[in-house]
Amino acid sequence: GVPVKGDYALTGELSLVGRVIPIGGVKEKCVAALRNGIKKVILPLENKKDVTTIPEMLRDQLQFTYVERVEEVYKILLGL
């Protein structure tokens, strides 16, 4: 087993072919991550525009990574 980085929160929907699909509730999910001490968030690329709904004071505390494919998530979380 390979250890997975535990300092990330991620959200999105996965298609049958490995595409990361946008979701709703980005603001709420990011605020919840911060409340739980998580500052690195992986989001679907198509949700990038939704980050602007997060208050700037909170947004500045988060590091966002945007992905289009599940393989990108593996690389990030496994440190590949």
C-alpha cells in the first residue's frame, strides 16, 4: 500500500471514463475544509469560477488545485 497525502480535501464527480465532473456547493465544501484544518483543495477545473463565491478572507487561506482527469488526482495524492 502506498500512503495517501492526508492534508488535502477533494470534491467532484467521476465519469465512467475518468473525467472529473463539476459539482455544486463549492463554497460550503471549502469552508468545511478550512474548519477542519485542511488548506489544500482539489476541485474539478470546471468549478474554478465558483471559487470566487468564497469570501476573499477565507479564499486566501486555501491552496486550490484544479483537475480534469482522475489520473491527476492520483499523482497529487500519491506524490507521483
